[in-house]
Amino acid sequence: MSFEDFITFKAAIEKADKYNLPVYVTMNGLYTPEQYPWLLKTISKISNLKGIKGLIVSDMGLLLTLK
């Protein structure tokens, strides 16, 4: 599922958490190094939400940057 804004995303995470449903966020794109600052900021923001159980990353460069 995709979300248009963070407020809608956060509301969905909170609702899932209310029902004890695990939520994993996927970053399925292939990203350029220029996109990493935004991605790192976004990942940091979403990782602080209570209902997020994990992050799935398909881009090896981003994965290594997160390491």
C-alpha cells in the first residue's frame, strides 16, 4: 500500500498497532546517492513509530549506507 502523506501513513500504522498487526516498510526502489539524504531522513522518521516492526530494503547501496 502506498500513502500520499505522512499523516495518513502514521494513522494507518497506529491503527494496525491497535490491532497488534505487524507492519514492515519496504523500500523497493533503486535509488541514487542524491536521494539518500531524503531516504535516511524518512527512514529515521518512520522507524520511531511504535507499530513499525521492520524495514525491507532492496537497494544494495542504500542497505550498505544504512549499515
